[in-house]
Amino acid sequence: MENTRKSSIEISKEEFRKIGHQLIDDISDFIDSIDQKPVTPNESPGQLQNLLGHSQLPEAGKPAAELISKATELLFNHSLLNGHPKFFGYITSSAAPIGALADLLAASVNPNVGAHILSPIATEIEKQTIAWLAEFIGVSPSYGGLLVSGGNMANFTAFLAARTAKAPKTVKEDGLGNASKKLTVYCSTTTHTWVEKAAILFGLGTKSVRWIQTDASNKMDTKVLEATIAADLKNDCKPIMVIGTAGDVSTGVVDNLDAIAIICQKHDLWFHIDGAYGVPAAVVPKFNYLFEGIKEADSIALDPHKWLYSPLEAGCTLVRNPQHLIDTFSSHPEYYNFSNGGDETTQNFYEYGLQNSRGFRALKVWLALQQVGRSGYEKLISEDIELSQMLFDLAEKHPELEAVSQNLSITTFRYVPLKNSKDNNYLNALNEALLNELQAGGEVFLSNAIVNEKYCLRACIVNFRTSQKDIEEIIEIIIQSGRRANLNRSQTEKG
């Protein structure tokens, strides 16, 4: 074997620079012209497979420059563009350009942020990012936590910490099957489906979840919550956790967190806040009142890849007492030599969550927090909310639209033709057909919500590229598409 190993996977310094410069140029042009592209090309799986070709795994390799060029063309021209200024679907933000550079930099070093010895500076950057995120939303920077893939994992991590803290102390050895009382958790009927997944995956079962009805404002009804807990205590159950939502996925409503916190303190329950979407709005002073009670939370989930504009993936779990994470996830097999000589200041993130090997998610969040700053984020988030309110107001004024709800940066509304405006079943079917047409059309991308039995178009604006011009233009797009959809349905019913 030669003294210097030659590898087909390596790229020379000169070639890497050439390919990299071309890629950066292409990305810069893509970002600069993203508003001129369709939001989605609306291509079928078959069409996309034809683009990729149906060949088998290559036997021989190809030049890196050729491969990167083809991959660039595929992604730029055949993707749904959530960075487009008219993308309002679900809760996926336009990604901050500095995040793309951060991911390139992080992947170049490729630290394993599972143990400090494997990722010394990356670990310290993640620790600082966690403290900054806690401060950002208005809780103590002493909250601990870690970055995870997204909302499900952020909430799962907190759920497991709550289960360990509140279940019988033998749960880690004996499991839940030997618990003398049924463990129960409480959340509103608008809570994201992650709760049901967690109950199934982590041994409580779906019958352990108490779905609390909402009040007239779509918030968890705390009187019903209190009564349900009292009934469970009489029926040999052990309540362990209440989940408050800070920005529900359909309408953006924030539960009465302060009232939930008081109930949790009264019954010694773990108080978790699912703020995956909405909790960054706590940085805006005029909306502080919505988040009263947040400082009493035992855990909080938030997603920087939602309203902090980080590229995917970036979720976060914050826990008031991080020892609960260590109690839940830490293990010390003999093949782990991560103690660093017993230095008590060393933090190993594998002890804080489900992953051992962990990518460097924190870098893109850390850099963006510094580039934009608190005041910058306050301005961006405020503008998103103002644009959402503008959309609601325009819908309210238009004779063919019905404005239904507006909270944080989520507006729901529906198309209502001048005729057939009283038949709710017809309107529901019409708006579902309209949404499908809009999503396929490529001019604007919305999602849906069911609000008071009305099938609504739903716009969630977490998009720093969206402007007033975009809001005004989508009103006209929806009206024209709504008229066509109504005409098609009317003709179909007559035929």
C-alpha cells in the first residue's frame, strides 16, 4: 500500500473550491429569484422518478462536479419552495440564508455533539444556544435542554422526562405494567397529535390521554380540566402531566397558561407547554400577556425551524430542572469514556435525550440569533403577525370571502360564492376542492383547518420574504380560483 492513501471519495482542494464556488453562485441566484418561480411544480411521483431514472445503483462512480450540478438542477426546479413569499402552508418557515452556510460549515467539521470530548466547541455553542432560547422566550437562562429534530421529538423528550419524574420511582426497573394506578395526562382537543403518539410509544396507551374541551375562544377549558383531574383522582388514577398549547396548529390560539400553571401546582403535576410554533411571539412586548404563566412551566417545546426561520431540522426542548433529563436518559456503559477525568462542568448531550450520535444543529440557530438579534426578531415576528391580520381584514371586507379566525400569524377564512352561501356542506366541499386547486396551481400554497365545523383555508405566515403585495395578490388569486371551482361544482351537480 502506498504511504499516501488515494480515495475515490476525496475531492482535491482545487476541485472542491471550483465546485463550491459554482454551487454558492447557483444558490445566490436561486434565492434572489425565488419569488419568480412557482411555489410548487406539482409533479407526480412518476414524473419525478422519470427525472431520476430507473437505473440500478451505479457500479462505477461519476465526477463530483457533474453530480452536484445535476442535484442543484433537480432541487431548484422540482421542489416545493417553502422559501417562496407566497408559501403559507403548515408551519414551515423561509429558511435564513445564514443557516444554509452554517449547515455547510457544520457538516465540514462534522462534530458528534453527543459527548463533550467528541465536540468541545460545538457542545459549548449548543449550551449557549439553549440559554439564549430560554432568555428569548422569557424564562430563566438556567433552563437546560437540547436541540432535536423538530416538534414531535421536542415534545417526546419532555413527555419522557415528565413520566420519569411523576411515575412511581420504580418505573425504570419495573416498567409501567406494575404501576398500581393508571397514569393520566391532560391536553385540549386542539393539541397536536404528538400527544397520542407519545402515549402509544411510551407505554401509557391512548386511554391515558384526557382530551379537554375548549371554550368559546378555542382555549382549553380550565374548569373542565379541574373537574376531570378531580374525577380521575377518585377513580384510582394518577394524574402526572398537563400540556398547554402556545399557538395551536390550526388557529394559533394560546391556552390560558397561567390558569393551567396554578392547577398543576395545586395537584403537583408536571406542566408542559407545547410552544413549537407560537412561543417565539413572547419576544414581542405587546403579546407578553398571552404567555403569562410560562415561567412556571416544567418543560417547553419550541422549534427554531418554525418562527426563528432556521433551516430544517431544529427543534428544542427546555426543562426548568435539567436534572430531570439526566434522570430520564443518562446511561454509563463501560465502553463510554466521556467523563473527562471527572470534570463536573462537562456536559454530555447524550445524557439529555434519545440520541447518542447527534449532528450540530445548534450552529445555524446560534448564528441567526446573533445576526438578527432580539430586536430584529421582534420586528420580523411582529411583521408576520401584522400581515396575518391584514389578510384577515381583507377577507372580512371581501363579499366572496368569510374571515373565520386570526391568532398570532395564522388566519383562517373560506371562499363563499354570492350564491349557495348558506349551505355549509356545499361550502365545505367547495373550499376543499379550492384548496386542492390552489396547492396544485403553484401561485400560492395554503393548508386547511376545520373551525366550528367550517372547512377553511389556512394561512400561516412565518415568512420573512412575504410582503403586503403578496397578501393583496393572493386575495385575487383565491377569488379567481374560487369562482372557477364553484362553477365547476355547479356544472357537475347539474350534469
